[in-house]
Amino acid sequence: MTKPSWYNKRILAVNNEFDREAVRHVQRVLSLEESGELDDNTVIKIRGIQYVFNLPMTGIIDDATAEEVERIFPFGA
């Protein structure tokens, strides 16, 4: 799978507007409040996606996690 257009690099923390928009996208897909911050609830939901897709449960938006978020995007979570 190719890298999603909303994802540029691994996001450990929100450091710029691109990161903030990427986190908002993930929050939208996961039906969360779109704060653009990696708050506790967002990290918990990201770990949940990682668990479901048998990825390391880091809570970080990395390449594999971004691909799985993109795969479920039409359906939400």
C-alpha cells in the first residue's frame, strides 16, 4: 500500500501543523473529538487499532498504523 496523503512521517508528538492535521484525520476516522493533539483518548484508540491489526501497540502513528487507518477510513471505527 502507498503512504496515505495525510501521513508524512511517524508522529510521536504534534510538532507542526502537518502533524496536527494528520492527528485530526486519525481522530475523525476513529470518531473522536478532532483536537489535533495526541491526548490520552486518542493514544488509547490508536493502540486499539494496532491491537486489532496485530501491530506493536505503541500508540504512535507510524507507517503501518497509517496504512490501517487508511484501510478503515471509509467505514470509521
